[in-house]
Amino acid sequence: MRQLAVVAALEALEAGDVALAEAILLAAREDGPSRPHRVCPECGLRFDWPGQREAHVLNVHGLEEAA
């Protein structure tokens, strides 16, 4: 569902309707994450998007294994 919201917001921006794009994105944000948060095993930070935790663990903590 979120992917559809992003596409709709992009289309609204393309049409020059910034207010509609903002409304679409804010409504999508209120839906909450589509899956549970992923938590960093080192510091406990929480991430919503795929790949965020792995990138954080590698870049911040320097750990090769981000699983």
C-alpha cells in the first residue's frame, strides 16, 4: 500500500500539486510501518526500512555481520 502512496505522491508532484503530495505522504506515514521495527544488536536503534539496520551496523559499528 505504501508503494502506491509514493507513486501517487510523485504523480501529484509531477502535476504540480504539492499540497496533494504532502497529504498523500502524511496519510501513508500515519498507517505505520508495514512490518515490525528492526533493532540494532549493538545500540538498540530501531529501523523501519529494509537495509537501514544493516547499513547502520556496518557503517557505525563496523561489524561485517549485520544479520
